[in-house]
Amino acid sequence: MQAITSSAALAALLLAAAGCSGHALADEPGPAPLEGVRILLGNDDSVQAAEEDGADGLGLYAIRSELCAAGADVVVFAPWGQQSGKSGSVTTEGPLGLGAPPGIPDGYAGDCADAPSGGAVHGVCLADGPCGPDSPSATPVDAVSFALAHGLGAVAGWEGPPDLVVTGVNSGPNVAALVSASGTVGAASAAQAAGVPAVAFSASLGADMAVHPGTYAAAAEFGAGLIARMADDGLLSGAYMVNVNHPHAPGGEPAADVRWTEQGTASVLAVDYTEKDGAYRRAPRLCAPGDPACVPEAKENADAAAVLEEGAVSVGVLGSDRTFAPDEEEDEDDVEDLRELVESLDGDR
């Protein structure tokens, strides 16, 4: 009941959230809105942020900047290298190493210098020692799990768990069927499964299939403002994780609308395969209506439609409990029939 009540309150909060922003809140008189809030920040794009298009972690530094500007104490534990699409993958053998990225992206270096932890950024790799240029990366879940179980205490000096885990801002949306493969959502789900409140942020693509820097900035500003309002209203809950997707905003402009959504059922991407010399090349493409390779949307309030078609910020709640909850009478009947079948098997043995 508490989870239902909390998520309903969060939905109501969105009615006033369209204009929320991190720096705008930080500029208001009085204490910083996230003063004293300790945030573990992760992602699945890496800590490097060295590529020209920013797809390898620029979004992480954008939201780190906004959270620190709002007064939060932010410590990063995130994959050393690109780990997009790793979902809930974990590494079961071998040691983990830590390393600081070669540099912080231009314009972000001093963002958290005044925070108690100094804005520490730890990349997590698979190495018997500090991370080096060629070290393989730990997964998003590896990084968050290590931080929660050991790193925040032994490395960052924190006592007890963080107040919140934030993942992102991801390079690309995590909606509908994409959610299942998302390392950004996977890392947030691992935190929520451990009882820690978690919010995952993702940024949508332009026509060139890339996230523009302005979209990272807009998503980060919205995200810090939303978190501040959630904290103020007592809505940082470990009962669920919050999944936020910001629409394409190349000029950094705020979205015109914020929508409370459900995870959609549709395919967002399809993959074409071509064979050459015994190897198969993959070519992802956006799904189009009627595409036989894509599953159509079955929900009216779907996240993908809100973000990709209507240009709204999509906010919804997800849980680590994957127990199926039927919402159609036919589905409920099928589940009941399956339950009866399973229970009948006990007498057949």
C-alpha cells in the first residue's frame, strides 16, 4: 500500500514539474534544495566522456553538475568503459579495480569542488590493480553494487547508504522494450532491490541518431529539479525506482510537457543483419508503424509515445519484482489457469 500511495503522490507532483530545474532552484533564496543529500551517481556509458559526441559519459557530468549546484554531495562509481545495453549483467569472477578518468570534460571540472566529498569520480574496471587505458570495464550493476556494499564506506568515507542512487543521463532513451536491455535502468534497479531509492535518467536522440549536448543539459536540469521536489515531498522511496526520459532538445530548452507514463510494450528499434565472409553485421534502425519486425504498442499511456512522438518528458515507476500483474481479464484468466496447472503437477509426481 505504501508503494502505491507514494507513486500516486509522485504522479501528482508531476503536475507542477514541467518548469522545475536544478540551477533555477539553486538560485532561490534560502538553503540549497539538496543540501546534505548524499547521492551515488552511476551510468552505463562510462566515466570517460572523451568522444566528440559525448556518448561515452557526457550525460553523467551534466547531471553531476546540476546535483552539486543544488547542494548535493555526489560521488561517482560508474563503469570504466562503455557498457551500454548490459542490463542487469554482473561479473562473477576476478577482482575489481578503480581509476580516475584521464580528465573531466570541459566546463565541468570544478562543479563539485565545494561538496564534502569533492565530487570524486571512480571508474570501476576488471583489473588486479588500478584501471589502465586498456582495462576491461565492470558492468553498471557491478559499479553500483560495489559502491553500496563497500566503496562508499571504504573509499568515499561515508557511513551508511546514500540517500539516493542516480543513474544517467544516458545516451539514448530507455523506454518500452529498450528498458529490458538498459544498463542505466539495470543499475538503478539493483539499487532499488537493495532498498535504496533510485532514479534513472535518459536523453532522447535526434534525427542523426545521436544525443545532442543540449539534450543532456536539459535532462540534467529537469532531473535535479525533480529530485529536489521529490526530496522535499518525502518521495525518495526504495519501494520502486523512477525512470525518466527527456525528449530531444538540441538547444537545451525545457520540455513543454511532463507526462506520467507506463513502460510501453512496443519495439523501438529493429536490427537488420547482413552476411559477409561468414560474419553478420548488425544495422539498428528505428521501428516504423506496420514494420513486421517490430511489436506494436498495446498501451495508451506508453512512455515511448510520450517522449518520441509527443516531445514530453516521460516519468514512470518500475520495480525489481518481475511478478506478472495482469491488467486484462483474459490475462488474469490465463494466469489463473497456469497457476492451477502448476499446482496440479505436485500430485503427478
